[in-house]
Amino acid sequence: MADTATTLPWASVSRPLESRLGLHFGSRRLPDLERGLAAAAARLGLADAQACADAILSSRLADGDWQVVAECLAIGETYFFRDPQVFDDLATHVLRPLIAARRDGSRHLRLWSAACSTGEEAWSLAMLVASLLPDWREWNISILATDLNASALRKARAGRYGRWSMRSGVPPRVREWLHPGANGGVQVAPELRRLVRFARLNLAGEGYPSAASQTVSMDLVLCRNVLIYFEPARARAVLERLGAALVPGGWLVTGAVELPRPGLPGLAPEITGGLTALRRADAASRDVASLEPAHPLGVSLPGIRRVPHPRPPVPSASSEPAPMEPMPTVSMVLQARGHADAGDLVRAEQLCRLAIEQDKLDPQATHLLATILHERGAIDEAMAALQRTLYLDPDHVLARFTLGSLALRQGETQAGRRHLAQARSRLARCAPDHPLEGSGGLTAGELEGVIRNTEAGT
């Protein structure tokens, strides 16, 4: 039998890679594809790049093998404060207005470094926020950092870097957060670890935005110089998903050449100094947009600056819910999840609480409430709701995982590890490709990998 990879052109191998990983290899990048597959072959015990290509084309790779291929093909070029002008503009046009708007209200920030690689961008964000916000310890700040590459995430969690990661220099105002490390390198200050959470996520997949993966209600998403490696239709779909993860008025910062053409509904392009971004529409920005010149594609003209509009603080959990027609508990929970995934956490919480009043023994409603409370920064309430979920359903693996993760973040190491171990033991009863209820498409195998990475970081 002829070797499939020998008889088929290299371009044919790029199709399953694009479908599975989102990575697109055009004709100019086929040498990169061959080099990456050669590296993957060496790690997988295969003869050469063509043997690896043959395994891909014949669907012989297991999930763990695909992870190796992803690590060998993904681009991981990053360093602290890459493109300093971008970070200056983030401080001026995004973070300072957000801080001012929320100082007397909800006092929370939610940021996401998508395709974070080895983590320098996420830590740069954390240092920037800490430098702008002297009382940051009194705020609820969440910085999510995701990547497909598990080995890159391990380095990111460790927070140890060599001199090459600082090759563009580090602003003086943030140097206090980088402690001297081995061989002239640095170690990220332990204090900043409470701000950043690293997680594996495939931008080409469909598990986001969702409350279950904590990828909703984002004020800012950075996804820079990543989509140039995606096929155009896939890149556009990723931008739509990332845009849906934003709060109204939220920012999606891309690379300079990654703005979509034509534009995306509900996302207006903004170019300011070194900042190339899409901004999710809100009521206030639509009022301003109505005064701007029309654009044939139905979006605002690039380069037009809008004055940031503060969002009102999130109402407390005791806020009186808006009147609603009676509905079955299951429908109420489904509607609550839809509102949560769309970023409307207030309405989602109201629906959850009404569902629980209607059926106090429904663990799904209680778990969704815990997820929403977590997203809103009410950690103690979230942990109490998770405990209630486990009382109603001791085998609720997502609740056990989340409770374990939160316990670790609260410094309750023994309890956190116990909950994570119990979650893994329950996952062992499921097939790896079994989708977990209420997870937004997360499989048992994927969650097991997340738990393993979480345990390794403690």
C-alpha cells in the first residue's frame, strides 16, 4: 500500500489541521508545516514528517497525539510588553476609563489574553493593571489567559522567564512585579498570581463564549497576531465568538492587519495610535454612531474615536427581578444560561433564583447560579452555591471541579486538592469524548486535562 503522505500533496494535510486546530497553511507556509510535522514525528516515535502526515490523513492520531502536533505547529512568539505603544494606549483609552467608571460601583475588571502562548502578554496585563490601580487588591480583577499549547501554558503558570522575554524592555513603573531569577532572568511576583488564570482553549473550537468556561462578560480581549495563521472564514468566525464574549462597550484588540473586511455586525472598528480594535456596541455608542458618517458596510469608519461610556454598576443579588411570566423550571434554567452566555449576568441570576424558588432540588439551577456568582466576583456566595449543588448531586463533576479551583485560589490547598481528586475519579467513569452537561461543549477528557494542569500549578 502506498504511503498516503507520499502520494498526496502537502496541501492536503493542511485541511484536517485547519479543521481540528484552526491553523491554516497556505502554499508559502508548507515548509513550516513540514518542519513542524517533523518535530511532532520525533516526539511521537514516527519515522519522519511524512509518516506524521500519513497518521493525520488516516485519522490514526489520539487526542494526546493531536496535542503534540498542536504544540509543534503553533506559533509562540511573545515577550513582555510586546508593542509598547499598544499597552500605552490600552492604559489611556481602555483601562483608565474603566477604572474611573467602576471605582464607585462594582469595582471589577475582566480581561482575556486569547492565544497567550507562554504567558508574557497576560502577565504584562496584570502588571499594567497593578500599576494603574494602587488599591487593586480591593478590586475583583480577573485575567483569563488561554492557549491550545499545554506545554506553553505550563511555562506560563510557572512565571519564570529568561532575558529574551524582556527584549523590548519593561516600563519602569512595573519593574517591582518582576523579581530577579536565574541566569539574568525574572520571576513574576507571587502577588500577581491571584489575578491571572491560565486555561487550555482551542480558538477553532466551539466551547466559547460560555459561562461554564468563564469566557463571558469580558471588558477587554487581546487576540493579536494569531488570526493571520487562520483561514479567512475561520478567522472571521473566531472574531465573532470573541466579540460575543464582550460586555456592551467592551474592546477586542487584534493585530494591525487582522480587522475583518467586511465588518462584523455589532462590532465597530477603532484605530487609535498603536491600538487596532473592535468595540462591541452599546446604547451610548449607538447614539454617537448615529452622528457619524455612514459607511457602505454598515459599520463606523476606522479611526473615529469614541469617548468611553461608563457602565452602571452591577446590581446586587437582592435587586428586585423584573416581572416575568411563569414558566417551567427547565425552561427558566435554559433561558438563564442563554442570558449568561450573552453576558447579561443580572438577568441570568434573576432567572436562576426564580428557578430555585420553584424547584429547590434542581442541582443544574444551583450550579448555574454558582457559575454566575463566580463570574460576578461573589466568591463566597459562589462557593456556598457549589456546596449546595454537591449536596443535591454528589456526582456533579463541574461543581466539584469549580469548588476545588476556588478553594485553591482562596488558599485552602487541602480542600481544593481533595475536590479536584474527587472530580477526576468521577471523570474516570466517562468516555473521554463524553460531553459534560451544562459545560458549553466541554468533554470529560478535556476537563480531566484542565484538572491535571490545575493540580500541577499548585
